[in-house]
Amino acid sequence: MENSENNSSVNSFPLESVHEDTVTMERKQNHFTNFFPTLRSGEWSDIGKRPYMEDTHVCISNLAMKFGSKLLSGEEAVSFYGVFDGHGGKCAANFVRDHLPRVIVEDADFPLELEKVVTRSFIETDAAFLKSCPLEPSGTTALTAMIFGRSLLVANAGDCRAVLSRRGAAVELSKDHKPCCKIERIRVESLGGYVDDDYLNGQLGVTRALGDWHLEGMKEMGGRGGPLSAEPELKLVTLTNEDEFLIIGSDGIWDVFSSQNAVDFSRRRLQEHNDLKLCCREIVGEAKKRGSRDNLTVVMVSFHLEPPPNVVVQKAKVHRSISAQGLQNIRCLLEG
């Protein structure tokens, strides 16, 4: 700013006009881009009305640190959350829970190319299960959520579900891979499989899972060739200040909760006590009351320290009018 007065006549420029809309847009952009999530998590599980517990889950705040890997300077720490819903026993679910995170970290492209890394890791973990437990007659669905900076990457193989609360609105970040799904049915049939009474090849209630190598005709080596796929579908989103929390649940939760209902229920509970673990416990308890007959597991990740704010729903303005016939009827009444 030296010699500003002396140079004002030489280097002066007309001021840019700033419109109110421009200021509003800049504030909105800053509201989004300046946001950095503060992560908190909670979890709860229950055997429900099943004779055996086959669900399992994992919450890791720093994936690299957990497995002794060092991040390069400037790289974001990666948090990892997962829900695994086993069938035919819990062996496959426990194996994937314990091995998948390590396989991800040990991939040469971690953490720079996470989407490729995660897809490869699902396939490799599936193959490793066959090698380690070739005679084990079990399988598992798998849903993972990885958070690094403002990025959230969800990977799903099966019918667990991830739902994001965005200012009170439910945003589904995964698809349920069930035989009744049209896209999955087309994929299955293109690979020589079939759907019988909403079961894949008449045997499984899901079209994507890890394990299940004992089922003839379901898989070829690598997990991609047969109708039962271990390859996850991915969803990558950039978190903003409007994103409140993430719910990950096994299908026993979603049997009795719609996605929006789960978000509404969770917001009310968090507004009361702001305790994520207690909220998960209450979701599981409510699912049992509603008659869910499956194992029940839920993991929640909040992106704020504060509870969700009250959301004022803008009601649409209703312009009421009266028809010409109605006006005529009123006129007749008034005139007697």
C-alpha cells in the first residue's frame, strides 16, 4: 500500500460492482468448501431372534496407523467403518472383517487411488478366504465406509445399507443387491445364473457376497466370473456442512426401517442426548420392537460435535381459488 495516494491517479481502476446474489453465492460456497468433518462414531449389535449371531462390524479411526503404515506428508488420515452380515455361519464375516482393512492398507496404491484399491481389495479378500478356508460353507455381505478429509467412499457388496442424513433428508449411498433388483437380475442372467422365487440360483437371497465358494455354479476364481459377485459398487461423495451423520446397518435394520424413517428416528434421539452409541442401541431396540427377525447391527458416524439442528420445513404456499360456479352459488345464497 506504499505511495497509494501518489499513484492513485495512475493505477486507479473502477470498482467492480458487487451484487447481493454474488455475495450470497460466495457465502454458500464458503459454507461448503470450508467445512471439515469432526468424526465421532458409535455402534451396537444384537442377535435378535436368530439362534446364532452372524453379523459383525469394525470401526477404525486411523486405518494406516492401525496396521503400521506411514502416510506421506500431506496425505489425509483414512477412517474405516464396516458392517458384515454373514450367512451359513460367521466364519466368512469374521475373516473379511479382519483381513479386508489390512489388504486395503497394504495395496501399493493406498491411499492415493482408493476407489481402485477398495475394489481390488474386496476381490483379493474373497480369493484369500477360498485359499484359507476352502471347505468353509459360509459367506458374507460387506459394506464399508472410508472417510478421508471431506471425502466419503462407500463400497457395498450385498444388502447392508448406508444412508446419509443431509439436513434431515435421507440420501442412500448404496443399493441393496437382491435378486429382485432388475439391474442385478440382468447381470446375473448374463453370467449364466437365474432367479428362482427371489433367490439367486434358488439358493441365496443376495446377488453379491464374499465367500460362498462351496455353492456350485456361483463363482469362478477371482469372484467376478460367476453370477455371485464379490465386486462392490462404489459411491463417492464430498461432505458439506449440511451432512450430519451416516448410518450403516445390516439388513435386519432395513427390514423394519425405511431410510428416511431411520434418519428421522436418529435425529430425534441425537437431539435428546447426542450420544451415538446410545442412539445405535435405541435403533436396534426399536427394530426388535417392530418385529425384525434377523441379526441386527448398526454403526453411526457423525460429522459434527453438535447434535443435528432443528430443520424448519418450508411449506408450499397454497393459493386457494373458487370456481365460477361456486361464486354463483354464494351469490344466490346471499340474494335469497
